[in-house]
Amino acid sequence: MSKSNNQKLKILYIMQMLMENTDENHAMSTGDIIEALERQGISAERKSIYDDIEMLKLFGLDILSSRSAPRGYYIASRDFELPELKLLVDAVQSSKFITEKKSQELIKKIEGLAGRFAASELQNQVVVSNRIKTMNESIYYNVDKIHSAISSDSKIRFKYCEWNIDKKLEPKKNGAYYILSPWVLTWDDENYYLIAYDDENGQIRHYRVDKMIKIELLDERRTGREEFQSFNIANYSKKTFGMFAGNERELKICFDNRFIGVVIDRFGKEVIIHKRDSGSFTANVKVNVSAQFYGWLSGLGKGVKILAPREEADKYADYIAEIAAQYADNK
């Protein structure tokens, strides 16, 4: 690039060097800026630097100057503060559906938003190795295709896979395609899910995005609009344990008082509860009754009991009895 073209970029170079190299504990003096510009083949006088700084301030950059150490100009605030960037890094690290390779790439980009000195603090907390991560790098392309289908009001078709005993994903239904109307993408239980309308069954279904392959957009308009006009993703997640399907039932459950936090965390503050006695309360909740729901319930031990409907309490008792029977011969 010619020297004259570099001169035209002077103010952009100044903005870049301030964003990358300064914060409230690290400043660049006018002399520092002039020297850095010279390394880019750009000559500058002190007065022009003052004018450029004022223009950048008018543009919206929060630039302050300090007369005490460290002397010079620095970026006082950014679009993302360090605690916010740490939250983003934590989210990337803990996301099981993001591969380790992609985690490192995303964290590197997040560091670029911080400036090099704050980035070193982020690097100190980066520990991605040995986290449980998906191996399916194509999830990003899957998400992009699904978003495209939703925005274009199109159906999709795909093959849906499950793990086999050899730890490999193989298509379900003998490799037949699923044809669905995609409506919502949600992140639940550390996995990405597509929530879609199934014409064949006339039901709302959900699918793990990392288990979807060969996604194609179809020249067919989506169906299920009426069902999704009243669809509430928060309520759907509350009643669907581990995103496993089951028959929806309204249950009356008795809990020890010590589980009030567990109930609110699971069902939200709007859950209807009634004091039963000094040590327990009842909650009326809608859940999709499944083995995963039973697992959550049994994890609370003797401090919880299904009161109604009676047939659901009996089903849960039979479920526990069947498990206990497996250990009867070990006594």
C-alpha cells in the first residue's frame, strides 16, 4: 500500500491501537502514538493527533487522557466490560454442544473484544481441556440451515441419528428422512434442540441438533402456525425433563419444605403451592411423565410423594419396584 493511502488510514490506525493497547491502567502518550504510526509508514504531527482524538470522541469512543501515571490517552469503557466477557467465556467453556476446537476459536475472538491486557486475564481462566464436548463440528452449519428455514418459512428434511454400542451415530428409522416444520431453536440441558411441528403425527416434537445430518430446505411452506402462536418455550422446558417426551399430566406432589428451592428452580416462581403442614407443602405442576421425570423425583428421596392422580402415583411406585426387584437376588 502506498504511503499516501496509509495517511488516509491514520485515524483508523489510532483507533485500533487505542482499542488494543490501552485501558485505565495502560495509556499511550502522543509520542507513543506517533512512533506507532511511523512503523506503519505514516507521518504525523502532535496537533493532528489531538484533532484525530477529538474526532474519535465525536464518533463515540470513550477516550480519556491522564496527566498522572500512566500518562496519555486510553479507552475508558468498551461495548463489553471484563466481567461480561468472562461470562461469555464461561458460557463457551461449559457448552457441551460446542466442540473443543470451536471453543478455542470463539474464546480467541472474545479476547479480541477486551484489549490485550484484559485479554491476559481472560486467558488465565481458560481451561477447556477434559470438558465433555461434542465431536460434531457440523452443528454450526446445522444451526445456520435451521435459522434459514425458519426465516424463509420453509420445511426441512434430515436424517436423525442415535448412538450405537460402537459409540457411533447411526440414522434412525433405517435411514429414512424426517420431514418437519422448524419453529424454535433452544438450548436446554447443555444441548441445542430444534422444536418443530410434525405433520404426520400432528404434534410438536423436539430433536437434538447435533444428531441431525443431511439437513435440506424444502420448497414447502411450514405448517403448525396455530400450534406455535400460543407456544411457550419456557413452559415447554419446565415440563419436559431432559427434553425427553412423555404424556403430559397435571400432578399434585407433596414436598418437604427443604425442597422449595428445587421446585422453584425447576418450575418457576409462578408454580402453585400450598402449605400442607409445618414441614411440607404441595405443588400442582404440569409435567411430561417419563423415566427422566421419575429419575428427578427419585433423586429427592423420601422427601417427595405424588398425591394425585392416584394412577400416576401407582405407576411411579411400580417403576421403583421394578428397579428394586433387580437387586432382590443380591441380598
